[in-house]
Amino acid sequence: MIYDFDTPLERRSTHSAKWNWFPADVLPLWVADMDLPAPEPVVRAIQARAEHAIFGYQMDSPPLRQVIVERFATRYRAAISPDAILFVPGLVTALNMICRTFGAPGDSVLVQPPIYPPFLSAPVNGGRTVALAPLARVANSNLAQSSLVDGATLRYEIDFDAMEAAITPHTRLFILCNPHNPVGRVFTRAELEQVAAFALRHDLIVVSDEIHCDLVYPQHEHHTFCTIAPELNDRLITLQAPSKTFNIAGLGCGFAVIPNAELRQQLMAALFNNGLIVNNLGLTAAEAAYRDGGEWHDQLMRYLRDNRDFVDGYVREHFPHARIAPVEGTYLAWVDFSGYDLPQSAYQFFLERAKVGLNDGATFGGESFAGCVRLNFGCPRATLSEALDRMRAALTG
């Protein structure tokens, strides 16, 4: 079937967090939640499950385990055991429980800002400290994959010197985000191999958050971390979910791949003891999405690619003092407006002057990112165009 991603759908009446967070006159392009309808096979599967009319606890889904195993084999050339899979009610929940479960109070967790805010809060919530190894910001980089190399281009790379400087004897965990939220990088195999060598050298548990792994654009390839260094797999937790890819985040279902049975049992116990179990409709939706959502996903990626290129071209043409990070994966654009003499943070400026709700760059790692915003382009083109026009008017008015 042909999916319609162009027609805007009214969402405020559904109590949408994305659309009800701001006043009604604000266009929201913030939280990673697409304004696009989920795959029809997912809707049918949920309807069929609902007709059973009993919604008791569901602790497992052997069919979903098998679908995930097959997906890893076909998409990532990765062999995983069904027994290595642990279902979780969301990856933010998993990050928080991992930080509480492994190591001891006072240990540090290494992260790479600018980074998705729960990477910064989860260690603190677990009584740990945060060790910061910021990504290296490279302007006017020689981007082999892009013809758009000019003053508007902003690239981020892993800073291994910063990682070495941030390590302490009490660092236990390293949380990697790949594809990276918010800067849109899809790290190369060579980069990931260097990360693995670093983790082995410092005896770290690696948590690889790969929630955007199926949102990768042509000329880039996602390498799941479990294929990078077999000798590290005993200390590896790989996190994935269908939530971002298939726009079913509200159904609360993700999974961790943990080859080490002891680590897996520890995390399983932590989740269970805190009453953190998956949503049975989430398990149903995940199986349907992974098994039957391929046609929808193909059409989605073409639509998102066009939206990505539209945002990139708009920024370059109409925001001459801004810089944008080329989006290799995700549906999130990271735009730096610090070249403008704004009277407040970029987030606050566009919220007040343009009535566009974006993500505040400062929440991704501090005030040094206050000139940046994260823009969600997973929406109908008309919504995206109107938001960008409002932002342009605010800058030129």
C-alpha cells in the first residue's frame, strides 16, 4: 500500500505530550515522536490483540525474540542468541536501571555531549557521577560523503583524547549513542573499533544505545556494536527498540541484548524488583513492526530523506549565519544559531518570537550549547515548511 505522510493529523485531542506541552499557537518540532501514522500491520495487530479482551501481564514473547534474532542476522550480519534478549519497557528506563545496577555509588559513567539528556541524568539518578568527553566539533570538515562542504557545515567526531582525559579509576560504564542523538552521526566501523579498544583498555562495560539504528540514510551504514569486538561482548549491553523507527514510542517496548548471563540476570532482577515490565500491546506492536513493517519503513525513509534535505537546504539558503550538522541518521537536525546575536537562548528565541517549539541545546550538555537547537523533521512537509518560515521571519523581522 501507499502511505500518506503528507496529510497532517490532529493530535492535541489525543493528549499528545508533543502537541500539548506548548500553547496551542506553537508548532512543536521537539520530542522524538513523529507526526506520521504507524504502519498498517501494526494497527491491525493491536486491533486483533484488543479483540481478545484480556490484558493481563505478559512477561515474554518467543515469536518476537525470533524476529529480533532474524533481523540482527539479515540487517546487521550479527548472530545473537534468543536467550540474550531482555525486554524492557523503554530505553530510558533501561539506561536508568543500568546505571543503578552496575558499579557502585560514586562511580562515574562516561558520556559524550552534546547528548540526549537522559544520558546525563541517569547516572545521577543512580548515585553515580557523570564523566564528560565532549564530541569534537569540526567546522568546514572535508566530508567525503557530502558535496555540501561550506561555512554552513558542522561536523562532530569522537574525541579520543577527551575520553582518555575523562577516565578515572572509578569509571565503570561508557554509554555510546549510535546513531547519535542529537548530532546525527552514524559512526563508522573504524571509529567503533577504536571505541572498543578504549573500553577494553579501561575495563569498561559498554552500553550501546542504538534506538535510531533503522533510521540511517544512503551512503551510511549502522554497525551494531555486538559485531565490532567479540572479546568485548562479555561486557556489552546493546539497546534497541522499534519505537522511533515505527513511531510507536507510547507503547513502551524495547530490548537489551546482553550475551553475559550474569549481567543479564542482574539487570532482569533490577527491572522486576522495581515493577518494570513491558506493555503487552507493545510486544504485539513490536513483533508486527519488525515482521511486516518493511514496506512502510522503505517509504518512510524516502520521506524522511527528502525532509532532511529540505531542512538542510533551507538552513543554508535562509539562515546564513547558522551551521547545521549533516544528518547521517535519525530524523533530528542539530542547528547552531550562535552566529546570530540573539538576546536569549536559541530555543527561547524561537519559542517566543517564532512560536516554534524545539529542543533547547543547553539540555544536551550545558550552556555552551545554548545557541543550538534540535529540530524534529519527522512530520508532514507542510508543518516543517511553516515552522522554518516562522523561524526565518523571527530572524529577519
